Amino acid sequence: MPPRAPARALAALVALCVAVVGAMLVPPSPAQAATIHYVALGDSYSSGVGAGPYDGSSCLRSQKSYAPRWAAANAVTSFQFPACGGAVTADVINGQVDSLSASTTMVTVTIGGNDAGFASVMLTCRFGSSSACAEAIGEARDFAQTTLPGRLDATYVAIRDRAPGAQLIVLGYPRLFETGWCGLFGMSASKRQQLNDAADLLNSITAGRAAAAGATFADPRSSFAGHGVCGDEPWINDVTGIIEAYHPNDEGYRDGYLPALNAVTG
């Protein structure tokens, strides 16, 4: 009887080859493909203002914001969260980017609204006259079209300089209002429509500058559609609290922002 060892060796070699080829045909999971070092930058729409509870810092960071929720769902290798309520582009450039490094693989940022005077515009439109609201919105629109693009460009350059290999995802802002009936003491439909139009302009400018920087723009507007202030199930806070006014609530970050981020991360 001929020796059986060579046959066994050949069978083992064939099995090994089949296993290797099979492994090559099955795409690795994200966790297997690469480690994820994620840094979340930006303003109050990144830090989670409106959702609470907060971390006790003046930045009002909440674990209910989209960034920590995404980090938890994707089992990231590391997660840093320097986003801060009230931040403008200069705050990102001069402080928040210090959390980035060459090992950072993913960066998200929501920024620009405060540069354009978000808080003062909202206060004017909520409590001021129609003409005062229109004037405030007009000034913000002019700023967004003339000055903000350069500030956004500088912000994205600063991020790229610190994290050259990272995927940069720029998230926009939702429309804040539904334009139907809003009660006797609600903001007029005209004011709400003008503010929504201004949000569209801000998103258009931000998306354009993000594309110019080679970043991915994540647009939350479709996710929030039907859930603005004055809607039946609002995901945006009204003036129940001055700090949290016109920011997403828990559902807004979970069901509005997080799906928008998931749509571009896969």
C-alpha cells in the first residue's frame, strides 16, 4: 500500500488555499478593516446642547449628542469630544484642533452658525418685530455669503494640517421650524419661513466649502423634516430654556443627526 502522508499533506494544502481564498472574498467588518480614532469638533449642535444631561463644563457636552452615540455604536478605538457650546470657527482653529493628530482617522464638525450670529438672530426674531427680525436675518445672510466662506476654509485647513489622513465629515444644520399653526404666542409663519430659508443658505455655503476642502457633507434636513418647532412631534426645543432654545432635543440628535451621519459613514 502506498504511503498516505503525501495525500494528507496535499489535502491539507488544498483546504488551506480554499480557506485563504474564502477569507479574501468576504469583506472585513469595519472593526476588522481598521481601527477608528474619532474626534468630534464643533459648536453646540455637536456638543449636544438641548439634549442633556451635561458634563458639568461650560461647553455643555451631552452623551446624547450624535457624536458619542456614533462612537458607542461603532466600538471606536478612541473617541475625543472637544466640541463646545457657543464655539465659533476661531475656537476650533485655536483650541479644538489640538485634540487631532496624525493617528486620527475620522473627524466630524458642525460650525459656522455662531459666526453668523445665530443666538442674537433667534432672540430678535422670537421677541422682536417682524422688521427687526428681517433686518437681523439680512445681516446674517450677508455675513454668510461674504465672510463665512473664508472662515470655514481656514477651519478645514487647520483640521487637515493636524489630521491629514482623517476622513473629514462636515455636518449641516436642520431647518428649525414647521410653518403651520403655532399657537397664539408662537413666532409668525413669515418669520419662521425666513429663518428656514437662512438655514438653507447656510447649509448651501457650508456644503460648498466642505466639498472644496475634500470633505463629506452630511445634511440633516431631510431627517428633521416634519419635526421642527411647531410640529406635532418636535425634535427642536422652543423657548422652554434660553440655553437650549432652538437646539435639538434627545430625539433630534438620535433620530435626526445620527441617521445623517450614518448615511455618510456606511
